[in-house]
Amino acid sequence: MSRLEMLPDELVVEILDHLVGLRTPDEHVARGLCGLSRVSRRLHHLATPYLYSIYSFYHGHPFNFLHSISTTPALAAHVKAIHWDHTVDNSITLPYKRQSYQLDRTPTIRKLRELGTPCAEDLVKVLPSIKDEAAQQVLDAVLMFTPNLDHLIVSETFRWDGHVYWFRPILQDPHRFGHLKSAFIHGPMRIENIAPLLTLPSMRQLHLTQIITMRQKPGQSFEWEAPGERFREITEKNSSPIEHLHLLASFLRMSDLKWLLRAFQGLKSFVYEQKPHVMHGPFFRDAYMAGKWSSHRYMSLSTHLDPHKHSLEYLRLEDAFMLLENLTRVLSREPFENLRTLHVAQVPCYAIPPEEISQFVNSIPASLESLRIVSRESTSFWPGQISSVDIFERALYLIAKRAKEGELPNLMNVAVVDWHPWHGTFPPDVHRIKSVFAEASVQFDSMAAVIEETKDDISYLEDAELGWLLVEVPEGIARRLSS
């Protein structure tokens, strides 16, 4: 008898809980679960729910998975999370081949036809001829058979049709997805593409990467512009229950962002990371790079955030063209009553008037517990630059002063992060700043960016002699080391 078979059910279940508790598509865990399920009938019964709880492309071909859950409802009921990670490297232990998979789809098509919904009928027509295993229609077919799904990740949508609604099973029958609470979708995409996730009553956490204003292809129309379509009106009227909205590497018209923020009842966390994208129309990209939108956009953003200022606990803003006065306007227009964490990236600290620094510091909400700042000038390096950060240090001293005087009673941590590693230390007066914050009982941290995440922080010389490591010390750091 195997030693595993000697363990009580409770202990086996605890081990399995630990293995899959992180909800990560680890191929070694999957292989272990497969092996465990083959040991005995008893262990098969215990391991099967965990084996099917998470699907990833690491675990096998999607048509294999679709066949299993469509023909065996008991297995489909175990599916809790889907990682549509078709961009993964081929697995070593569970090889997944990127090629058309010759599996008989007749049983799956028969089960879809039995469902009898409009979405199922549409899938019956297209599924037999689909060659791209990562197509949006294949994921739609999987969703038709996962009633207990609570977490969805899509790693890339570049090949999906950007002119139609995605996740059609959710759009047509949202009540079948009452367990789906969180989704992480990596674009590029338009807001309307993920409409079903915005209107889903159970959805609480939505992370969207590369949600952008894209140019429209000539001769193609949008599904949401069809006669009688009132998606935006319906979304605003229904008030989406989403509490955590994170928009990463995105670029939107302010009118789109305004509508999006109006669609929610009360956000608890909001992230907007604005970055240009090659799929933007030239007008939007050129206007952004010229910095023409910054003041207007953040004046509008401060207004659109007003309905959420009583509920927001976490706020992160990142924009290479954001001015300090824009950030001050967002923070001071209406008070944030419950904001606990503020993360501001790309804050300019060069040639800023002292009164503007004071206004920014005074706009920091009294409820704040954690402040993370990225100085725009610190993310790159050039000789003599270190003398330009006096204003940034002044802001830090003023924040410490407010904390010491009791104006920021909840502040526990301030961190300056993601600065270029060649600075060596940042800000230059970091030890003095740290001690001043300590006097106010606030932890101060300074953390450089990870190597290769900032520009020109490391270079490779192909003609270097084998076995040698060449280290180039920047002039600014060399001066400080010698002093």
C-alpha cells in the first residue's frame, strides 16, 4: 500500500489545498495531481476536484479540456479559475503544441446544441472550422460549461476581433456566472469589448491592460453602434458593482474615462497608468506626446473621481506628462475621506515653484497610511542631474513635518521607488530624510528599480574577453565614492 493511501482524507485534502492555494498554473503541481489521481480510486476521488479547479494551457490543449467539461458536467463543476495563457512557453513535463488539434469535436458540438441558447447556436456554426486554439470563440465555448468559475485571466487578445463584444456567454446570460468575481484581461482592447464583465452583477475586481482608444479599420463597424444599441446607457443605469478597477498601460479619451467612472457605484481602488500605444490613432498619440492633454485631462479626472472619494482606499496614477499641479487638483478638489494608499508615478520635481510644492503636500489626505512616489527625473541618469532634486527633497521634508505636527496622524510609510540604479542612492540626502521621518514615527524607504527596467542601466559587450566582467561606473557615482 502506498504511504499516501495511509494518510487520512483530511490530511490529503490539506496537502492539496496547499498545492493549489496560490491559484497559479504550475505545471509540476498539475503533473503531481495527475499522478496522484491514478494511485487509487480513493485518491482519484480526492484529487480530481483540484486537478480541474484551474485550467491553463500548461495543463494541456484547450480542445481536450473543452471535450472533458462539455461531456462530463461533474468535472465542469470543479472549474474555478481559467488562465487563457496561450502565450506561455511550451511545457516540459506537460508539452502543449501550438498546432491545430485533430480531436473529434462532435460530442462538444452536440452538447452546445442541447443548450439551445443563441450564443451556443452561434458556436455550433463556427467551432468545427476553428484552427486557432486561442480564439475568442474557443474560450466562449469553455465558458458555456463552467458555471462555478470565479476567476478569469486572458493573457493576450491581439488576434481577437476588436469590433465586437467579447465573452458572449456572460453577455447573454449573466446569471449563469454568479460566482465570477475577478478578471484580469490583457489587451489591446476597447472598453466595449469587455462590456459583459462591466455589467456582471457578481464582478468585484477588474484588471485591464492596454485598454485604449484605437483607430477604426476602414469599412468595419462596431457592434455597439448598431441601431437600438444602448450599452452605455444601460451600464450607467445598472451601476456596476465592481470595487477594484485597474487600468494598466492604457490610453483613453477623457469622455470614455468619464463614462467608465460613472458606471460604478463606489470604487475602493482605482489605478490609471497612461501610456501611448502603436494602435492609437495618430491624433491621440501626437497630442499626448506633445503634452497638450495633461492639464485638461486631470482637471476632468478630478471631477469624475468625486463620486468615489468617500469609498476610495487605494489610488495609483501614472502619466509621463502629469504635472504636479494636476495631481494637487485631483487630491484637493474634494477630500478623500478614506484613502489609505496613494501611489504616484512620474511626479516632476524639476523647476517647480516652492508654493506649488507646498500645495501638493497640503493636499495629501489626513487618512493616508502609505505613500509611494516615483520622481520623474530619478528614472533616468545623466551627469550633474543629482543637483536638480533639491525640490523633491523639500517635498519629503514638508511631508515629514506634517506628520510630526499631527496633520497626517495615520501615516505609517513613505517610499521613494523605481529610481535608476546608477544613482546609487536616491534622494541624495536619504539618511537625513529617513531620520526626520523616524522622528514622526514614519518608516521611510528608498528602493531602486529592478535592473533592466530603467533605460541604459546595463549593457552587454559582445567583444569582451571570455571570463571577464567589465563594470562601468558612472561619473556621478564615482565622484560620490571618492568623496
